[in-house]
Amino acid sequence: MKNSRTIAFALLIILFTGSCKKETIIEAKKVTKTEITAENLETANFTINGMTCAVGCAKTIESKLNETDGVNEAVVDFESKIATVSYDKTKLNVTSLTSTIEKVAGGDAYKVSKAEVKSVK
């Protein structure tokens, strides 16, 4: 009887210690942004084809654009399929931003069908 309790106790200890997962600490990627002067700030709209969801597609594209050096702010609206990006025109242009969007998810998922610079006055 005493041996049964000892074995049961040992098995419980092994079970609890063996099932504990090691914690992994992941550091958040810090994006260093330089301030963009008002005269260099430009805004463009991009119509994006290929998005199938707001949480996965639109947010992934939005995050990738916001991580890009020279982008002040990017907002992707899944419903309208439009990304609005304000950026430093001395560092980026419509062509480079189109390329950034189309490279998300390996380059096969998204296609910019229309890109236009909004006039800033």
C-alpha cells in the first residue's frame, strides 16, 4: 500500500513537471520612424485586389506599410479595398509603395489595380 502511494506520488510529480512548457520571450520589433516635414508629406490611395478578410489580409498589408521607413501612416479599409498611405515623398513614391503592397504574403496574393496621389494643399 505504501509503495502504491509512493509510485502514484512520483507519477504525479513527473506528470506535472513534464507537462510544463518552457516560456519563450519574444521581443516586439521596434520600428524607428523619422519625422516627416509637412512639405514632404504626400498621401496616396491604392485599390487592392485579392483581399479576402479584414483581420488577415487588410491588417497584414497595413502592418507591412506602417513598418516601412518613410511611411507616416497607412490605413487599409477591407470593405472599400482601399489603402490610404501618407508618406515622405523624398523617400518613397507610388511605385515603391505599390511594390511593397504586392510583395506581402509572398507576392502572389495582392495586386494594386489603381494608385493615385491625393493633392495636398
